[in-house]
Amino acid sequence: MANNRSLLSGIADRVKRGQDPGAAATPSGEPTGEAAAGHFAANLDGVTNPRAPGQRQAKIQRTDIQRLLWVDPKVCRLWAHHNREYSLLSEDRCDDLIAGFRAQGRQQRAAIVRSLSGDDRVGSDGIQYDFEIISGARRHWTVSWLRSRDETNKEGDPFLFLVQVRDDLNVTGAFELSDAENRGQKDISDFERAKEYRWALTALYEDNVSRMAESIEMDRSQLMRLLALTEMPDAIVQAYPSILDIRVHHWRELSPYFSSNDRQKKEASERILACARSIAQARETNSRNVPQDGAETARLLMTAVKERSRGGDRTQTLQTISAKATGKVMLKIKRTTRGMTFEIPRTSGATKEEIVEAVSRAVEEFFEA
């Protein structure tokens, strides 16, 4: 947490966020209290917006209303370069916020937004919006979800979305602020972040990795590893259950086979792609025998590296299945130019019934007469 605060403090200087002109100052000229903490520290304490739940009779203070607003989430849409895949948000991914909003009766930390005007208000869906969300997608999703269920707060009012309007942010400032706020969030995947970093590198930092690393206060080698993730072929991306399951180290193990002119490595890359397409195809047919997470998917793709062509018979691993009791591999399903083969290790700990059932399912799903 301390690291995140330091990061936010450094980014703040570049995005030029304002200070409350009415805040008290120390002899050194530094503001005290809420202004010293900056806008990221803003919460409900001291907010006098009369639209706040349970505060209908509160006095109006113009500076607070300008900074914090309670709005219907329907008037907000995500910024085009927000680093979270909104469509993948779910009750499970937002369960901590749902519990917190219910317990507190309202959102405690404001999302960061910019005002929309003119033609920019019209979204790709044809709907008009008032704000674009720079940071706060999960908070927006949570409020929208609670409202869709007709849940109300302790005062019996529908939940509202708390936003802080930051119209002073330019594109670079918006990106750096969003990245700083979300850097420590574990629920943003490597792949989501990598895609946004790739866009920012070209659009904002003229493809200068060192400059970008310095601007967002990230180790250059770490940034390079994230950017490399965007080079993963689409066939491999589609093999995963979700982009949320893709990790930097998965591609770090596979990428050497795609960046070499060595004949054997090129052949290995072709086997990896063939394996990835088979996994994706199995997912499309709702097969039960597909890798269930990113780690298992990566392991299966790596098994394709070890396959070899024998006597003109090219072997491709379609699937590996683990024993229920031990988690060890009990069956490897392979396709060759001559048909299908099954490899059944003796030490898996699987029962004969498990193996017979798995083989039977494999024949149904993969065998081509």
C-alpha cells in the first residue's frame, strides 16, 4: 500500500491535479488536511453535496459540489482506453465492493471521470452520456448491478455513483492516473494491462520504452515483459478460458519458439499453434476435457514443444486429463496423421473407471472417422 501511495504521489505532479484554493497552508506553502492528501484521498468525510444518500438537508458548499457528484451510473461510460475489460466483470470479481456498498449503504471512494460535451457525448451504442470513467470501472459495475436488482441503501434510496470530475486531465494524464490507481489491483490481468500499455507506448510516448517506464515509474524490464505479451498469437490467446488467465510468464516460456529462425524451434511453434487451435475448438464444443485455468493451458501448450515427427507421422497433443484424487496426469490424448493415440501413465492414481470414461469421451469429441 505504501508503494502505491508513493506511485500516486509521483504521478500526481505530472497530471497537474488541482488543490483546494481554500485549504490552509504550512509555512512552506504546502496545503494541509484533505488538500495535502490530494484528490485520490477524497472520500465521503466532509462532503456536503445535497444529493448524497442520507444528506438531503446538508448545506451546499460550491467547492465540494464541483469536485464530487452523486450521479446515476447510466450517464457514465468507460473511457476508450480504460485498462479493464468491462464485459468480464461479474458478481464474483466485484464481491468485495458489493459487500462494502451494502454494509456502508453507499460508495466510499469516488471514481475519476471527465465531462463529455458535443458529439463526444454520443457513445457507440447511440446513447448520450455526461461523463467518461477514467478510473472506477468496478465501482460503476457494482452500483449498476445493485440498481438492476432494485436494492436500496439504508435510507431506502437507490444506490448512486460517486464521481470526482477531473476535466483538467489530458489524454496522457488520464492514462497515468488510471494506471497509478489500478497498478496494485490484483484483479486486473497481465493481458488487460499489456494491451493498454502497448497503445500508450505508441500513442503517448512515441514508442520510447525508457521514457514511458520513467513516466509511469515502472522498471523498464518489467514494462518490456508486459509489452511482449501483446505479441502472443491470437490462436494462443483463444486457447485460454479467458484473457484474465493469461500471465506474463506463460508467454515468456513460449515466445522463444516464435522468435527464432532455428528449424526445430519453428517446427515447435507450429505444434504449439496446432495444439492451441485444438484447445479452442474443444472449448467451442463445450468439451469437459479442456484446461480449466491459465496454468493448465500453458502446461498443455508446452507439451506440444516436446512432440516430434516420427517416420512422417506428426504427433499433436490434443488434451491432458488429470486424476480426480491426485491431480496427476492420467491420460494424454494425441492425434497423429494415422489416427489417435492415448498415453496412460501408471502412477497417476486414477481408477480404471475414470480412465475408461475419459477415453470414451475423447473418442466422442476428437475421433474423426
